[in-house]
Amino acid sequence: MFEEIKVKKALNRINKSSRINLPFHWDLNIYRGCEHGCNYCYAMYSHSYLEEKKKSACAEPGFGRESCSSAVDKKCAFFQKIYVKTNVAEALEKQLAARSWKKEVINIGGVCDSYQPVEAKYGLMREVLALMIKYRNPVTISTKSDLILRDYDLLSELAELTSVNIAVTVTTVDKKLSALLEPLASSPDKRFSVLRAFKNTSAVTGIHMMPILPFLTDNPQNLEQIMSLATECGVDYALPGVLNLRGETRKHFFGFLELNFPELVDPYRKLYAKGGADMAYKAKLYEMFSSLMERYHLSGDYMKPMQAKLSRSKQLTLTDFSENDS
């Protein structure tokens, strides 16, 4: 279900508390909600900004069979009701044309994938990218869809003018597991095809292994296969991230486990006694990840290639974007 809306502004300032180690301070989301249906999506909470949450069938939050089943059967509204910001290009140009705008790096699709299926109908990203070319504005884009290849021409042109960072998220190389975890996202093979294509441009490319799902995608074989394929695609960097389970995401994901991997419910309860995974587990996982990174000569530095491109294009450097906050 799509609902067209008008917005007053396209760019949103990222909260100061969320800017740690980020090479950007601005987000641009042309949709709210995402059809990909990733069962671990951290952004499920965001619909509460536009509509009141429906009351849960349970009196209190919990992780029992009844609450979990209802959470999944309803299929989170975040996946089913997509808000389309039809005037996003008009609102964006007002901000980019302002004398106060400093051509800061814009993160496109930080909450909702800009290349989810609805984009094939509305084509708003082409309007957005045309403006980025007009104003020579640096961008970073993360996606799980090969629909981004439709805009190869615009992104290639923009990458000749300024920094363009294209990151593709891959959680598993197992097609069946991927289809279960991320129902409407492109297959792993198609996502790697995106990286191969854009390596032939001036864009920076990266692989996001986010989130790594305990007991599902954290095995060495899966992680090594992803890194091996990423290396073949010539990516500039690779970033990992372990699953977090909080709020709506926690309730939904436990429901997903109950229906599809009931044997993992108790291990997850133990591992995720809090919002994040157990520290000992994460330490062991990242140790293994670091070893694989060294083996495949992959860098975890995603800021360096962007900084280098910005410098070559004689734009403001990343350090120029930081504020002198009092």
C-alpha cells in the first residue's frame, strides 16, 4: 500500500549522538517504510512518527509464542505501508540551492532503501541524482537492490564530479536463507553484480555485512565467501555489524524465529538478554572477522577513499564538515 505525501524538507540532520565515526551529518530518505521486508530491520520504529502505533494484541511486551506469532502474522506496517515523498526533489533543491549549504556529504537511504521495488514505479532517485549532479554534491548510498543499476549513467557522471560512495549490503550468500531473511531484496548474486558494475566507475564501493546474525549467518564459511566475492569485485572497504535487537525490531525478530527457527529462540534470549549481543560473543566474532579481513586484504576504513576523492575534486574535506559545538 502506497501513500503519497508532501514534505517541507528533504534533508534531515543526524542527531549529534549518532554522528560518531560517520563521514556524513545529513540523511535523505525519499520513502518511509521499506518493501524489502528484512526481518531484522532496525528502522521498524520509524513509522511511529507518521501514524500512531496499533495496539498490540498482548497486554505487555513479551517473547512468548502468542506475542511472537501475532507480530509476524501482522507483517510489520513498516513493510506494508510505504509513504512516498512525491515532492522530495523540489524540497531538496531548495536546501541545496541555499547560500548556507556547504556541499556536505549526504547519506541517501540511511533508514529506507531508496531502491526498494516502489522506486521502479516512481523513479524519484533519478530526480534526486540529477540535482546532485547539478550542485556537485557528494553522496553515499547503501542498498540491497540491483535496481540501482538503472541509474548507472547518473551515478557514473556524479562520480566524475565529486565523491560517490556505493555500499551494498550482503548478509549471506545462501539464496534460500536470504529470501527468508530479506524477502523482496535482490538475491546475493545480483547485489554482487552491482559492485562489479560500479567498480568500473570513479565511485568508491564497499560491502556492508550488516547485520551479522548469530547462529544464522555468523559461520566462518559464510563470512569468508562474502569477503572472497567482495575481493573479486574490487571493493574499497568492508564493514561488519552484529545484529541489535531493540523495540519493535526485537519483538518482530523473535516472532520470526518462533515461526522459522524455533530451536534458536532460547539461544537468542540468552545471547540478547539486553539490546546488544553478549560482549564475549562479539569479541570472538570480530576477532574472526579481522583475521578474514587480513587474509583477503580488505580495508575497514570507509572514510579514507571518500576523503581522497573529495580532495581530488577540490571539495571541502570531511573535517570541514565538523561543527565547533559549544
